[in-house]
Amino acid sequence: MPRVIAPREFGKPLGMYSHGMAAPAGEIVVVAGQVGARRAGEVAGPDVESQTKQAFENVRAVVEAAGCSMKDVVRLQTFLTSADDIGGFMKARQEVFATYFGDGVYPPNTLLVVSRLVRAVTRRPPVARRRARR
């Protein structure tokens, strides 16, 4: 499992993230940015909450297909196309993080609002690590 990095001179994180993580030796699993679309390609719903939940489920599916779990994720980035979506994103993230990171140890994650994406409203490219084979 990754180890949380919390410098003594830093305060507690302001949200659902860790200041840093160290991952023991092993393979790095890089996941392409995921959007809130289901297998058939249709958008999960009209709102940022449903799309956020679906995008996280897509991340989980890829991470697990690589032999990892969400607890192995060492970094998340989210791109929103509207600052108006921040509240809905935060609400959905809080719900899914409770299931993925029940111990309250969250990977470092960055939320960015950008002018546009190639597709959809949200995108999150995570990085995970797989334990070294013995």
C-alpha cells in the first residue's frame, strides 16, 4: 500500500486528499483520463454528479483490471469545464471516496477548471502502482 506523506510543518489537508504519497517498488499503472460515460458510450446522466460517479467507476474498473484496487491509486486529477460544477463534483466525490477509501486516507488529487475538454464534462487521469511480484 502507498504510504501517506505528511510534512510536520504542514497543516491537515483542506479537503479529501493527502499532501503526498510514497509508493513502494512495483509497477506503475497509468490510466487514461476517464469520462462519465458507460460502456456503450452514452453519458451517464445530465448532471455532473452522475457523470462524476460513472467516471470514478470507470477508473476503478481499469485499476482493478490491472490487478490493483482504488487504495493503490497514488494520484488523481479532475478537469471540470465549469466552475458551477464544483459543488456537484465535491458531493459525488465525497460519496464515492467513502466507498473506495473508507479509512479516510485519500490520494493526492487536484481539481482544475478548464475552458474545454475533447469530450464530456469531467475527466480524471489517475496513477496507481501494482505491488512488485515476488
